[in-house]
Amino acid sequence: MQLTERHRQYWQKNLRITAVLLSIWFVVTFVVGFFARDLNFTFFGWPFSFWVGSQGALIVYCLIIWFYARYMNRLDQEHGVAEEEV
């Protein structure tokens, strides 16, 4: 199957957004968690480092999923590959 220029653009945008979101995931999971040990103050009764590692990361993960779903739906419609609603 021969890919058209439109397919190539779609795939490049898909790869770009995936790379950006995976980079954000990596930073939130490993970098912030590593440096959070140095945050030694209490936040809502818990050490702030615990809150960042447990609650903050979950919020960011949900936002990543929400953003990816919205972006890909818009990209699918833009390139004419959207699934039909039943």
C-alpha cells in the first residue's frame, strides 16, 4: 500500500504528540519523584514528597490521557480517518 502525503503528515503528528507525552510521563514519574525527596515540608498532613509521588503524578497521568484522546479525535477528523459514532 502506498502512503499518501496526508498519511505521512498524520503519522508524523501522531509520533510527535506521543513523544511529547511520553517525555512528560518520564519527567513526572522519575525526575520529579527523584527530586521530591528534598521537599521536607508538610502538605495536608503528609510529607510533600509523598503527595507529589502519589497524588500529583496520578493527576498528571489522567491529564495526559485526556489530552491525548482529545488531540487524536481532532487529528482523526482533520485527516478524515475518524470513526463513525453509532
